[in-house]
Amino acid sequence: MAEYNFRNIEKKWQNYWAKNEIYKTENASDKPKFYALDMFPYPSGAGLHVGHPLGYIASDIVSRYKRLKGFNVLHPMGFDSFGLPAEQYAIQTGQHPAITTEQNIKRYKEQLKNIGFSYDWSREVQTHRPDYYRWTQWIFMQLFNSWYNNNSNKAEHIDTLIAEFGSSGSSGVNAVCDDDTPKFTADQWNSWTEEEQLKVLLHYRLTFPSEAVVNWCPALGTVLANDEIKDGVSERGGHPVERKKMKQWMMRITAYADRLLQNLEHLDWSEPMKDMQTNWIGKSYGCELQFEVKDHSKVLTAFTTRPDTIYGVTFMVMAPEHEWISQLTTHDQKMEVEAYVEAAKNRSERERQTDVKSVSGVFTGSYAINPFNNAPIPVWVADYVLAGYGTGVVMAVPSSDDRDYRFAKYYDLPVTLVVEGSEKLDDPTELKYGKMFNSGILNGLNSDEAIQKAIEHAEDNGFGTSKVNFRIRDAVFSRQRYWGEPVPAYFKGDIPHLVDEKDLPVELPTVDKYQPTATGEPPLGRATDWTYNGYPLELTTMPGWAASSWYFLRYMDASNESAFADKHITDYWGQVDLYLGGTEHATGHLLYSRFWNMFLYDRGLIGHEEPFKKLINQGMIQGVSSFAYRVVFTGDDKIMPEVFLSKGIVDRIKKSNLTRAEQDIIENILEKELDSFNKKHRTSYSVENVMEKKIIPMHVDISKVKNDILDVGAFKTWRPELKEAIIILEANGNYLCGSEVEKMSKRYFNVVNPDDIVERYGADTLRLYEMFLGPLEQFKPWNTNGIDGVFKFLRKVWNLFHKENGEFYVSDAEPTKEELKVLHRTIKKAQEDIERYSFNTSVSEFMICVNDLTALKCNKGAIL
RNA sequence: GCGGAUGUGGCGAAAUUGGUAGACGCACUAGACUUAGGAUCUAGCGGAGCGAUCCAUGGGGGUUCGAGUCCCUCCAUCCGCACCA
């Protein structure tokens, strides 16, 4: 009897698709367009695991569905091929990262093709290729040549700014620029040298070199962006990160903070995703208040969202990095303050982040004056105030702010209550809003009315202005690495200039090694003649997010050699209709892409402001790791026995309810085994040794484990040191492993390769099963237990249309009423499911369909 | 601490708008067939009970003719941000 031979079937059709370019998409059509996009992968050496294709399968289903529904579908794939792992491998081996990268890409493509995606491979992009990064560099140049005009609320060419400066100086300009931007008249501007003018323009450009405090990771030898740091250590590798002042290229993403926030409202993204971006941008409304300092000319400015609590201010706090600290410190306090500032400086970012509970600070000796009631208030320095947010100075209101309250309690500073009702509480900060009292002109008002009144009062009297603050910082754009896009800029003295457009791409030079130079310069410092017209070229390269911030536009017109993409074509395709990828890019890629896309829109280079109309975040497929329990010995002997106890035994030891008899049996076995070990290696391990020692779980390759039972033979050959391992089994003769759900990763030995599934069950089974596993957006561990059911389903479908001898057969017999009913119900339900991206239920729907047809004893080859 | 999500059989899950809870699949049980397979088919499969019935969607309370779904409250797990003034 003929079998469902998925290998032949899939091979035949995949070849047919490739040969006939079935999925090649045209850039014009009478049909409506649909752009379905996956987040393109970084081609790592480990290859794809079963988690990667989850989103790809979903977007492929939608793409195929939309094609059948009469859409012209753009469904491309490519590779984000600049990145750290290839470079680290290059450092170890000396091999050029391009070689590893291209090998990895080749493997990824084979794996992807095995799964049968309907990609238009003619549009593939690889971001490390000069014909791609040429345009990444070109976009960088546009950013350099732009400034953000707050009056028109968009980015404009720098020439419009220069013209304005020439005719009326800086007075009429309302731009996003650095805090220390100078003011000048047209005459002054015109009298300056070109160099002086260029220096001023750097305060306005959307990308610019700047001396900035950055996150420096010594282990990786590079700076990192805020979104590349988790818990004070690098996201990649978990290395410590320190604060360091360095010259860096920056991107003025803060110019777009408000629009990035506002536009979220109109995007069809999940609420959690929008919330994440909203929090990251961190807009808060409030005001800046000025506090004169007693017997001093300085005026401290503090940002607050709660000016209504101004009468509750009992002290001020400055960040330890604040530049006025030494000037505001009195002679008596000098030693103490200097010691504190020095100590704070030496605290690593990590310490500062993990240790948020402890309170520390020091009094400067100076007093500020509360502008509302002229009360003198002591000025303190404390590291709970951040230099990078607001003004780096805080007006402390211990009665309504938890941190201020903690600080006041610790240093015994006064607490003035200002909200009615808080006097009844042990901790007054539990009541933050209400009717104000003890508050002079604000008495009797509710908090929100009082906020308004306080701001008005401050503005009328000239000691404050309403102000909006953002948490988001300008993005650091430099990486001290080799394997990235060179920055197309060179320096005349301090002043950066762009290379001529006709000289793009600025190709990566060859270097002898990929480490920093002896003098600590980035790897590009090793290149011979890394100059442009005799001037030194920039030594840092671009960060990973540069290339991925516009690749979705390149797919539209991937082989264009005269532009990053033709405007007519980007207008035709417009927004990505469906973008699928993980949540981990919420505050990185997805924000930067929106920024660049918005910028290109402002400059008229594309016709849509937001890149991704609908976003779906597929959940991660996790791995199920297996553990063996290893006894750890300490001692001076060079060689130690590898002793593993089965999970049941470990559990009972830990609960100390191992029976005497069980223990005797185990000890007997161990004694024998250890005896022969001791004889062989002249050591003296004893049973007592084992029972008291620490037992730690060790990851075991999941291919050596089935249903938590270890294949002991396979385990012993896994690694040389396990060859003579002593393995203590359960009473039933099995070694039982523990298991845990973790991220799927090589280092946990829990990776499942899609190739293996395809080999055994076929691509269609893999695809259906991944969808059947559960809701797309949910995190779920991979297990292969249910896969037979899906395979059976496909076999049943095949059998419906093939005779006993395997011949394909379609009957022209009239379908019965019941059969038609089943058919139409299935079509309707499956369509609804796909439209609402519920892929697991749509698979179920097809299964029910086949079951019903079987129950109706439907004819073979029923065409319905 | 702030923000968000989730919680339903032995397991993965379904129930789209408040309307028969557990579709579909896995595992399991019994049976049939047999060329003995990692095959196929039939039936059963939340709990209690011989049964009619009763009890079940993390716990408690509420709205409603009717609640897995809405409201309040508590608990657990996961994720994001985290001294952001």
C-alpha cells in the first residue's frame, strides 16, 4: 500500500517553486498590496533551532493566504549579518568575519528552504555587503546634514538652518539642540570662519560626535547603548559595564521623542508593546523651579512633577556628578563632600543599580531659598539623584516622595505634611494626592488644581516655567569594533566632515588583527592608510541597529544602485502590513526603526511616517533542559571521581527520608565503585565523602535522555571525562534526570534542530505542529509529544486524494449535502481564524474537517 | 516600588460579542483487525455517584435569568522598567 511520502512531495514542489520563481513579486500590480515581514535573523554559528521559524511560519501562512485572496504580497527574507559573535570568533581564530558570516548564512538558507517558506529570495539583503551598507552610510550622511526644526516639527536640511543663521542669527531658530548651544547674531555668524560655523552646527545635527558619559564595557572593548544593558551588565556575555566619558557619535533620537510617543496611539501593536515604548520614552509633565542659594550667586534649578507640594520641601539634593558641588560646599563640609563624591564616582553602575535600598548622602553646608515662602532649606548631595535626568537637582518633599522620606528619616531631616489626611498615617507618603494644607497660597486646593496654580505663580514671578521631561536619551552610535559599517566621516582637526557621496561605500579595510590597538584605539586603527584626502577617517563603526533600522525599505527595491530605494516603489509598498518578531526588540530595533523611518519621511525620501502598521510578537519557544546530579568533591587529588545520583535518590537525600535499607544498597555499590577508582588512580575517596558532599545539577544533552530517563551508555561516551563515571540508579534500574524549562540555547544542551524534525516528519508536519502548539504570542516549551497527531492528520489528508496504489485521484462525483456542509464550515472557520491570527485553532478546524469526512465515509478523491 | 500579562482535565489547549465548559490533539484504558508496526479502526476518558443528579475554569465576594468571560479583593507564576523627582 502506498504511503504518504513527504520527502518526495516536498522536494518536488520546493524545486518547482525555485525553478519557476513562483514567489517572485513584482513592484506593481492591479491587485491590492500586502507586505508581510519577519524580523530578519542574525546568522549565528549555532544555526536555526525550532524556535526561530515560529514567527516565520505564521507570516508565511498569512502571505500564502493573502496571495490566494488576490493580494500582491511582498514576503522577503534576509540577514542582519554584522555583529559581535562573528567578530569574537575572528579574534580567536584570525579568520575574517566575512568568511564565517557567509558560511552561516549559507546554512541558515538551507535550513529555511527545507521548511518551505514562500520567500522572494531575489530580494534578499545581507547587511554586511558593501552594496547594502553603502546606503546605511548614505542615510547616516543625511542625518548628519539635518537638524530638527521645532517650528515645522520635522527634520530639515542643514542648509535651511545655515540660511537662517546668515540672515537673522540664532534668535528666531527653535531647534532641538544641545543645552550648551551658543546664541549669536547674524553679524557674528557671518564674521566666523568656516570652522567656527561648523562647530556651532554640530549642536544641531541629528548625528554628531560628542564627549559623553557612556556605558563602557571593558570585556567587550566597546561602548553599549542603554538597551544593550540588562541589570547593569552587558546583555551579550553579562560583562560588567562602567560609566566613562568618551568621544562618541550620537543620534539625536530625543528630537523625535514626542512623535514616537504620539504615533503609538495609531499603531496596531499590542498594548504591552506600546506600554514598553511609552515607559522607555518616559514623558513627564511638570515644571522647573529656581531656588536661589543663600549668600551665593548660583541659582539651583530643579525639575518636579509635583510643584503642588512645594511647601513640603525641606531639603534639596544634587547628584554627585553635579558640576557646582565644589562651589556650593562650605569650608567645614569640604572634606566630607569630596570623600562622598569620590566614593560615588567609584561605585560601578551595577552596584548603583542593585543596591537601591541603602541610603547615603552628605550635606554641602549651603542653604537654598524656597521661592514660595523664602524658607531656607539645606542642600545635600546624594547618589539617589541621577545626573542624567532633569537638571540633576531635586527638591525633596519627604512627605510625599518615598525616596525623599527614606532619606529624611535616615538623616533626621524635617518632614512637613502638605496633604490633608496624611497626618493620620505612619508613613505620610502613602497618601500622595488630596486637599492641600500647610501650603500658603495653595491651601484648600486639590492636588491637580494646586499643580496648575503653583506653575502659574512661579511663571508670573519669574522663578519657574512649565516643562516636559523625557527619560529617553540620545542614542550612542559608535562601536569600538571591526565588524560593522564604517562611519563615512573624516576629521579636519576636531571637525567632522562627510566623505563625498560618490566615494560610497567606504569599505571596511583589511586589518591584521581584530583587537583594539596597543594604544587602545578601535580595530580600524590597525588599517594602513585609513584616511580620506589625507585626513584621518573615523575609527569606530556603526552599531547593530543601524542596518536593521531601514532594511524593510531595501526589500522593496533591493538591487537599486542609484538610491536606497526608489520613491515610487516605496510609495507603492508603503508600510509593512504585518511585522512579526519578538518582544525583546521593544526598546531597541523597533524604536530606532521608527526614528529612522520618520526621519526619512520628514526629508521627503519616503512617503509614510510609521514603518510597521501591525506588529505581532510571537512568544519564544523554550527548551526543556535535562539535568544529571553530580557529586562535587573537594580535595587535593588531581583526579576526582565523576559520581552521579539519580533524581529520586537526590530528592530523598534532600528531604532526608532515605530509608536505612536504601542507603545501605547505595553505599554498597558506591563502595565497590570507589574502591576500584581509588586503586586505579591512587586516591582515597570514601563513601562518607559522597553522602555529605554537595550535589549539583549538571545540564545533560537532551538527545541522551528520553522521558527523563538517561541513556547511560550514550551519556558515558558524551564526554571523555564521563567514560568511567559512577552512576547510581533507581531501584528499577533507571537513571532519572531532572528537567526544567529554559531558553533554548547551545550552552544548555537543549536545542532542537528543525532539520531533524523535517527529516523525520516533513516540513508540513513541522509547520502545522508549531502552529498547533498553542497561541502564537505565548511562551511555550518545545516538546515533541503531540507531533504524531499532526502527522496522522496529514497522512489522512493525503489518503483522501490517493488510491491504494499511490496514484493521485480526484473524483467528479457530486458531493453530498453533508460533505458540502463540512467543506464550507471549514473554509469559513479557517478563514476567520487566520484573519485573527489564531493559527492553532485553524489547524484544529482542518483536523475536524478530515475527521468528519472520514465519518461520512466520503469517497476517495472527493473534490467537494 | 511602578507597569503589563497569565492562571481551565494527567498534558498542550478551545470556548471570537455574557448563553450547552473542556472542541481539537497528546497520553491513558478497553476492544477489533493484522502482513506484528513508531500501523489502522471502534469506544471510553474533569471529579463524586449504580443512577437521576451534584460539584468543577487559582481563592473569596459581587452584578446578572445566566459569568471561564464583567466588577471588587486576595494569592501564585512570568515579563518589562527600575532611586526618572
